[in-house]
Amino acid sequence: MTLQIHDHQHARAVGNLCIFDTDLHHFDADVIEASSRHLVMVDLWADWCGPCRFLTPVLLKVVPTYGGRVCLAKIEVDEGDNMKIAGRYGARGFPTVLLFKNGEEVGRFHSSKPEHFVREFIEEHL
């Protein structure tokens, strides 16, 4: 389940799930600025992408187990101007997962990965 971070009524209903959709226009606030408070993992995905469909359930399972120390920002690259984010960070395939800490990209991986890989990836940066 994801939500628009700017939908505050829904955010209160979901609580501290820390998984949300964002876009080019909200990226700096939702990801760059927020990464000074907690790790922000960015999932650049596309609806037509098979590996994206395999990775999403893994991310949705792993991220909530960190109790707000890690948030997940999902970005559908084919919506609006979102492909510009993929271009800015040199994403060459999907899914591409970026990890931000203190406003900087500190890690990334491509394609679908198993749960243990995602956990190890996060643990490296906590």
C-alpha cells in the first residue's frame, strides 16, 4: 500500500507506514530533505516492468520492519515528468533503487532482489 505523502488525512490513517508515492515536483522535499531525518529508499519503477512487480512486495515487506528508520518513496517513471528523476540519477533500467542519507545518494541496486539482499543493503547504511 502506498499513499501520496501530501494526502495528510490518509497519512494519519495509515500511521507510520513510511511508504509513499512521490513525483518530480515533490522529490526534493520528500526525498532529499527527508533523508536528513531517516534513510529514504527510492524505487524507480514502471508498470510494464516485470522485475518491478517482483521487487515491490519485497520492499513493502522489508521497509516497515525498520520502524520509520527507513522510508520508501515509489516513483512511477512513466507518469508526468518523473523520467527526469531517472535521468538525473543515471538509471539505465528498471527497477532502480536509490538510497539517500543526508541529502546524498549513498547506494543503489538494479533489478529484482531477494529479501535478504534488500535487508543487507539497508543495514550497510543505517
